[in-house]
Amino acid sequence: MLELLFLLLPIAAAYGWYMGRRSIRIKQQNNQQQLSRNYYEGLNFLLSDQPDKAVDLFIDMLQVDEETFDTHLSLGTLFRKRGEVDRSIRIHQNLIARPNISFEQRDLAMMELGKDFLAAGLYDRAEEIFLQLVKDPDHSEESERQLLSIYQATKEWWKAIRVAKRFKRASRKALLPTVAHYYCELAGIEQDSATVIKLLNTALKTDPQCARANVQLARLALKEGRDKDALAAFERLCEQSGGFAVELVEPIEEAYQRQDRALRYREILEDLLVKEGQVSILLALAKLVEREEGADAAQQLILSQLKRQPTMRGFHQLMRLQLALVDSEQAKDSLVLLSDLVEKQIRLRPKYRCQNCGFPGHTLYWHCPSCKSWGQIKRIRGLDGE
């Protein structure tokens, strides 16, 4: 009897192995059939013009594991870039909820989820995530940049300054011009004049090339009747690059007149015309020359500059000067008509353009509404501009 049992043991083991393999094969076949059904169901959704249901079904079919994690992550990022933020949030939340992923993978999914919330305008939820990740050395700098984006969007300038100061030295140095704009933003909402001046001077200490701070200091000084301070800020602006001195050329003239420094004003205009070549400076100088030397001298000045750098605004001013010299009524009427047409065209053209993204506008924005860069919007150069 025992001998019979020993003979049957190998047979039983072989049968068990066969049944186990058969069970696995049946399970695989069932899974494959289910995948095939889901696949064809997804294709039917696509063919019946229901892409949302098809995509959701394909997402569910793709199981999360070590091999497919990156695929899920990329898929969520793709949806966010396409503007389908809800679906991107769902994918990244699904990744975070999986117990079988590593801590590094969970942090990556958290980073993408924070970006999803930021894209959706859920700033408080995005801030909460990035404040957690900022403690991780692998994600600290990226989290700090995302926090800067949040605080800029919510106009929490003090928070933005504190975050910027935590960057590594090289990155912190590159951010100094941006931080100077944060101080200028704070100055723009402050009511107390002494505090405004303090904030603007801090902006200049942060970035000595901050043209915006000098523009705001000069305008505030003009408003309060502090001519000497206004002239000092304007002359600092003239020494800076960027061509922003043109923003104050007209309002600053009266301050020079009140300080009996008209000659200095003319010298500055002549220097700026050589250095910047902007038509607004040319017109201010022509106005001064017309008053001091007559219309003929002003006309010659504009004509000589137009030969080197033709502009619509310079041509329009030249026609205005010609009107005073024309005797024929018919010629004068033609000039007036042409002058009006040119003036209408000038008004239609944008005065400013972002050097970074090309955003055009009639107003000077220090923070580009399109690409969110700071200090990149300047006056347009060329025939239609400066």
C-alpha cells in the first residue's frame, strides 16, 4: 500500500502543477479578453465621437506599477498642457493614492499635482503642496519657483520676497531685478509717502538698474513739488540703459524750468537723442528749439533726424511745422487732411511691445500680462514707433 502511495505522489505533484498552470493560463486569458473588450469599447467611444469616455477608459486599463508610472505622469502633464486640468488632477491624485509606489515617485506626482492646482487657479491647495515639497532638497528649488508664481498671481509681495531670498546664491542673484519690482509693487499700493520712498530706495539697492523705481520716485517728487529730487531721479534714469527716460521727458521739463536749469535740460535731450535716438526725445528737443530759435531750426532738426531714422510721429510733427509756413490755402488744406490721416494711424498703432513674447499695448506694463516677465515691455522702435 505504501509503495502504491509513493508511486502516486509524483503523479499528484504533476497534476497539481498542471492545474496551477492551467488556472494561471485561464486567468491570463480572462484578463486578455477583458482588456480586448475594454479596448474595443474604447475604440467605439472614439468612433462615436465620445473621446472623453475613451480616454477615461484607456486610463483605467493602464495599471500603475514601476513600469507604467512615468507613462501616467506624462499623460497627466499632457492633459494639463492641453487645458484639461480636471483630468490631469485625477491622474496625479490616482498616482499618489497607490500604495505600491516609492517615496520619490510620490513626490514627483505631488509636484505635478501642485502644478495642476496652480493651472486651475486653486492657489491655496497648490501652495500647501509646494510648502511641503520645499523641505525636500530634490524639489526645493522647483517648489520655490512655483511658490513665486503663486505669490505673484495673488499679489502677496512680501511672501514672494521671502521666498526669493531663500534661493541658492546663483539663482538669488538672477532674481534681484524681479525682487526690485516686488518692492515697486509694494510702493504702488502704499499710501504713506515716506514709506513709498523707502520701498523704492530699497528696490534701487536691490537692483541699481531698476528703471521703474526711478520713474516712480521722479513722478512722486513732481507730484509733491520736490523738483530737486525729481531731477535727481530723472538723471539717474538717463544714465541707465533700456530707454525708459523717454517716459519722463515731457513732465520733467517744467521742473528744469522752475530750477533755472533749462540749458541742462537741453543738454540731456541732445545726449539722449544721440544715445537712444527715440522720436519722443526728438520731438521734445524740437519743441524747445522752436521756442528758442524758431520753426525753421526745429524743422531742420526733425528733417535731419528723419533722414537717418524715419518715423510716422516725426513725419507728423514735420507736417505741423510746414503748415505754419504754407501760404496757399489749397496746399494747407491738403496738409491738414494728410496730417489728420497720419495722426489717426499713429493712435491706432500700439506704443509698447514685450521684448520677451511680443505682447503689444498702448500702456506701459512693468509685468507683462502675457508671458509674466518683468521690465520687458518697452516702447516700439521703427517706422510706427520710436
